[in-house]
Amino acid sequence: MAVTIGALREIAPQETRVSLVPEVAEKLLKEGARVLLERTAGERARFPDALYKGVSWAASADQVLAEADVVLTVQPLSVEQIARLKGTAVVIGFMQPHARRAEVQALKQRGLTSFAMELVPRISRAQSMDALSSQAAIAGYKAVLIAASRLQKFLPMLTTAAGTIRPAQVLIIGAGVAGLQAIATARRLGAVVEAYDVRGATKEQVKSLGAKFVDTGVSAEGSGGYARELTAEEKAKQQEVLDARIAAADAVVTTASVPGRPAPKIISRAAVERMRAGSVVVDIAAEQGGNCELTRAGEVLEHHGVQIVGPVNLPADLAYNASEMYARNLFNFLKPALVKGELAIDWNDEVFAQSCLTHGGAIKHEPTRKALEGTT
Ligand code: NAD
């Protein structure tokens, strides 16, 4: 029997993305799968039902949950949705294992197999499946546009009959995937860009995008390409240099995070107070607690004339492209498990093994298991 792959209209209020776009639905059909969709699933991402050719339409979300062998999702399924899945279902999507404990427990208790896109190993072979990166790039791009639209200044230098306008100074903190896209976007808009990251390896990447690297003399190279937490002394040294650069900036975009931990606090209240009135801080890490002490997720506030923007779910602002990229990531992840239209997961494949969150009544991701069940 052909595998049934289902996708739902996302139920989280601000979620406009969809896990399956028409192009990817077509590819799944070509693989011999049956595609079962909830009506209007793609509507908010500007993929109307009529664009999905050859798919089966479910009468309700419940039908998708009850019939799908594989459910593709953007946000984690709710506990109620998990309860309605069939016992052999496989769920693939963002699972937020650190935050969504009840959902992880529900997946485990029902003995379901789930794969978290956050856990896909960052190896070369899995780059096309890297949903964290595809969505982070969108966030970095959009954050700069938000900063630009809130500034009462041009980003580029302008030579006009009314004289020359100086270019805006933009500082990007954190030069991972989001930060590098933010640098590229700010540069395209003509700003003078500086960037900082605790990982020294980013220095060359920052320079290659035409930005200046802020050197604080502190390196925090961690394992697996991620940053480690800094010591108090290192933090103080980093802060001194950074505070001066923050004060000089018209716009600061912060993207710094450490996996599984709250976002590092990099911009203090005092640093904001040193900034010029009219400056803008866009804090992409708002949902993880923010890189700025004053950030409030989902809000824009003003402190001493400085706007502090704490956007949530930036990829959903570009739902069309975000969904396209995400759905392709999901397809590239799932494709090796589709054999002649049937599901055959190779557990020796490190991508499946490492990204598995729950399987056979157990939490397979060790840090999540420890957080939920302790060390025993
Ligand atoms: P992330 O979202 O976890 O963090 C964003 C950035 O914040 C990182 O560059 C990190 O070093 C930085 N940061 C953390 N603490 C900081 C602090 N106190 N001050 C300043 N900066 C701080 O990272 P990410 O964008 O997901 O990328 C993480 C790493 O994974 C990078 O090395 C990236 O190149 C790598 N990566 C590899 C692949 C692959 O090989 N397939 C794919 C994507 C990313």
C-alpha cells in the first residue's frame, strides 16, 4: 500500500507557513506516495488549493490525522492532535523539544515515531534538509528590512542636489546563518556594516560579505561548529569593545544563540542608553529571551529614543518562500525513506538516527530525555 503523506493547516495563531507546497506535493506523488491535505492548508502562505494538482483532499483535519502514515508539520502538533494520530504514524517537523515537553511526552506515550528538524545533523550531506538554516536566512533578511523601515535615515550614502547623506551604520551581532544573511542584506541596501561573533571562524565570512569584523580578542569556539558559553572575564572584555560599537550604530540586528540555552544577553540597558535617539535594535533572539536586556518578544518598545523590536516567527512574514524552502527541506529528508511508494526508514542512516525524537515508546534524543526524565 502506498504511503499516505498528510499535511495540515497550521493551528498556531501566527503561523502562516505550510509544510507542503504544490511543487513538493508533486514530487511526493512522483515517488508513488498518496498526498492527503486539509483544505486551505497553504492559503495563508499564498498557495491556494487549486495549485495542488493530483492530491487527495481530506474532509477535515481529523481525517488527515487519522489516515496519514507520515504527517508533515511546521509547528509541533498539539497534544490533542497527537492523540488523534494512528498508532503507526510518523511525524516530521519542528518539535521544539526543549520547550514543548507535553507534546514530546504525548508522542512517546503513544509510541509514535517523530523526527525533529532541529536535530538534523549539520553535515554536508544534510545541508539540503537543514530547515534551521533555511528559516534563519529568512529571519536575517527580514530583520534588516524591519530595521531599515523603522530608521528615519537612509541606509545608503546618497549624493543629491540637497547635499550628501552619510550611509547608516549597521551592526550585526552573531554571524551564523541569520547574521550572514543580515549582513548581506544590509550591504545590498548600502549600509556600512560591522559584525561580531564569538566564533573566530566567522571573521573571514563576515569580511567576504564586505563587512568589518569587530575584534574583541575573545574566541568561543565550541563543538560541532556551535558557540560555547563564555566565562565572566571573557564576557566583560567582549562587552567593553562591543558597547562602543553598539553606541556608534544606527541599527543593531542581534542573532546570537547557543543551542538549548537561553539567548546570551549582549546588549544591556546601559548600552541602549548610550545609543543615539532614533536608533533601532532588532532582536532576532527575542523568542529565546532576547540578546538585549530590554527586549520583549512580540513587542516594539522605546527606551531613551531607541526602538527595540522583538520579532517572533520572522519566517512566517515571508510565508511563501519560507514554506517553499521548508517543504523542500522536508522532502529531501523524507526521500531516502520512500522506496517504491512505501515507507522504509533506514535506522543505520545517521540523519534519521540523530534526528529521531521519539520511537517505540522512548525518547531517543538524549538531552531531551534527560531534561524530561532525569538521568536514570
Ligand atoms: P545559532 O543560531 O546557534 O547562533 C547564531 C550565531 O550566534 C552563531 O554564529 C554563534 O556563534 C553566535 N553567538 C553565540 N553566542 C554569542 C555571543 N555571546 N556573542 C556573539 N555571537 C554569539 O547558529 P547557526 O546560525 O545555526 O549556525 C551555527 C553553526 O553551524 C555555524 O558554524 C554554521 O556555519 C554551522 N552550520 C553548518 C551547516 C552544515 O555544515 N551543514 C549548516 C548550517 C550551519
